[in-house]
Amino acid sequence: MDQPTVGILHPGSMGAAVAACAAGNAADVLWCAAGRSSATVERATRFGLTPVAELAELLNRSDVVISLCPPAAAEALAREVAGHRFAGTYVEANAINPARVQRIAALLAPDATVVDGGVIGSPPIGGKTPTLYLSGPHDATERIEALFANTAVRTMGLGAEVGKASALKLSYASFQKTSRVLVALAVGLAREYGVDQALSEVASRRTASYLSEPQYVAKTAARAWRWGPELEEAADALAAAGLPPEMLRAAASTLARWQDVKDDGALTLTDALDGLAQP
């Protein structure tokens, strides 16, 4: 089907913008107004989405359904969709772990075909171009790629295994989200001691992301024997400043898994990751 009808569950800031991008390659883009807030109504209207009164109507009319909702609601929403025996392509695009995606795929089988999706980037507005990573049956992922062809949402396939797109999303989010929390702790501690400007100047000279340098993991492992205690000291300083120390204590606990590779200059990335994954 060249121009499928698409349903979006539900048009939040990301969902509405993604759905609007699909509109150019779709016959219509529907959303369910039942139980939605006035802010959602305003957003869906602004993006030109077509309201329907009930979920059943959206599912009956849609060839493709895209689920973009708070992660905690993803499974319950899929269960509700399964109850209506939806028989199209269901894009599970929420930030949930691979096991949950696989449970959702089993829940919707055999009626629907599930495509695992993970959006990395900001909503596609104002010139921003997020990437929707996809994994699942080839014909289904190809259909979703066509839906977003020549739009601000780029797509990239990761193979046929449901769960891979979600794994990539969470792998990136684990760094991206946590690093921002660590920034808050670092700046909070520096401000407590009046060195926040100096911290900013130090950081400005080191702008590269360690996420793009995975080989650095081995160096981290070799230094863990002294970095762990240093983070414990930093955690104590945070606590003394009235700031939460738990993240740094958890990081110190993680470093303790590398206590047997002190200053090992020959350590490889594989060695380091194997040591981190010890039981």
C-alpha cells in the first residue's frame, strides 16, 4: 500500500512531530482524542493530525500504528491494542528495554507485525533531524522507511531481530541522560565552593565525548583502583554540600569490578568489558 493510514499513540512532543513528518507519505494520520489533555489536543491540531473519538476507530482505520508514549505505559498500551486484534504494522518506538519489546511483539502476535523502533535525537522541528532506528521483519521495516522517506525523520535499519533498535536507544540514552545528571552534580559541587567558572573553563578545553572513544574504557579499567576511592571522596563532598551522592557511589562500586587490573597497560577493550560483566 503506497499511502497507508497511520495512527499515533499518543501525540506528545516527539510523537506529534514524528507523526506530522509521516503525513506527506500517508493517506491520513490519526490520533485518539479520548482521555487526552487540552495540551495534547492543541498540539495535535497544530501538527494537522486527524482526531478520532475512540481507540477502536483508530485501530480499525490504521494500517500502521506508531507507539510513542512514556516508557512505563508502553506495555499496557500494547495490551490494549492487542485486545482490539489490530492486524497492521505496530511500531514500538518507546524507550524500553529489548525484553519488553519482545514481550510486546508476542502480545500482538499473530495479528500484528511488530517493528522495534528507537528515536535518537530531538523532535523533528526547527531544522532538527532525529533518526528512527528500526529492527524487525524486512518487509515491515521497509514499509516504515518508505513512510519517512524525504522527511526530517531519518531511518536506519539494524536487521531483523526485534530488540536491537531498543538496545541501541538505551545504550545511547544510558550515557546521554546520565551524563547530564553528572553535569548537574559536578556544577552543583563546584558552585558550592565557588569554583563553577573555573570548572567551566577546564571543561571547555576538553570537548570530545568519551562515548566516541570506546578504547578509553580499557584505560578507565586500569585506573579504577584509584578512581573508585576518588569518587567515594567526591560522593562524601556532595553529601556534605547537601547534594545526592548515590550516583557517584554507584560508579565507585562499578569501578571496583576492575580492582584486579591495576595499571595494566596491556588491557584491551574486550578484557575490560569482560571484567565489567563478571557475575
